[in-house]
Amino acid sequence: MPLITLHGVDYSIGGPLLLERVDLAIEAGERIALIGRNGAGKSTLLRLLSGDIRADDGEIRVQNGVRVARLQQEVPEGTAGSVFDVVAQGLGEAGALLAEYHRLSHAEDFDGEALGRVQARIEASGGWSLDQQVTQVLTRLDLDGDLSFGALSGGMKRRVLLAQALVARPDVLLLDEPTNHLDIASIDWLEGFLRAFE
């Protein structure tokens, strides 16, 4: 059974259809390259697959329990904080708690009460296992969680955003122009990483 199925999907941006009657099935273990001219609708299709936008017509079915993550084409405006903070954002509210704990535990002005409150919320939600997920992804992608995201090169920012997409352990990983801003060494690293990705 496909992880994601599109049947007869239409999508327009206030004019003629950008995507018309699209049929697609994505199976477990597949690697799919989406190739087309600028403006052909590649990013739009990825946004439909990730659920960021809705189709005008047709049906998009995502198998129960399937997690989808998307690496956007550009670094989102306003992305800030430490590398750990940005990666933890991939875990939603639980990730925000972990990022807050990480920030408080590394702050120069130690606030034990605030740290205790955040720690209690993490424990109540069983969030410590998610902290291990963030740490594992940082290690796997050779990232220093304490560095400032804003001080990184474009290629390293893309690597951090890939870690953010991976931290939730997606079943489907969508990469929109993943080699943007990457040098040759980073592209080689990404190719090797994706070959080994389940």
C-alpha cells in the first residue's frame, strides 16, 4: 500500500491550473527525483505532499501514521537561535520545551526555577527521549548544537534544516532543491547521506 497517493489533483494560484489531474503513488523505500523547468509546479507539488497547502480538486491520501517532513528551498526568514533550538523545532511543542531547557541550562544567568518548571513539563510529556533524538541527529549530521544558527554558512544552515526535517523520523522526506547554497564537498556528503537513509 502506498505511503501517499494523489488521484486527479488540481491546483491553481489564482489563474490557470499549475497542476492538473496529477496522479502519483509513493511507496516505501522509493527515491524519486522531480525534474522540471522553473515555475512548473515542483515546489507546489511538494507543499501539497507535505500538507502545507490543500488541493483545489482531487484526493490526497496519506497512509495512517505516516510522518512527512520537508526541507524547504530557502532558509525561512526569522530562523534564529542555537543549532539545537532550530533542530528541536522539528518536534513541534515538545521540541520547543527541549530548546527552552537547552537555552536555560546553557545561560550565563542561571535561573533554577525556570529550568525546573521546563524540566517538569518535559518529564510530564515523556520528552526526554526526544532530547536523545535531537542529540542523535546532531551527531549523525556532524553539527554542534551550541553554535548560533545565524552565524553559519548557507550550506551549514541547509544541513541544520535537514536535521530539523529528520529529527521527527519521517517516513517520507521531501527535499526541495537540497543542493542550494551547498559547495561540492557538502553535495558529496548529502549524496552519501541520502544513499544510506532508510
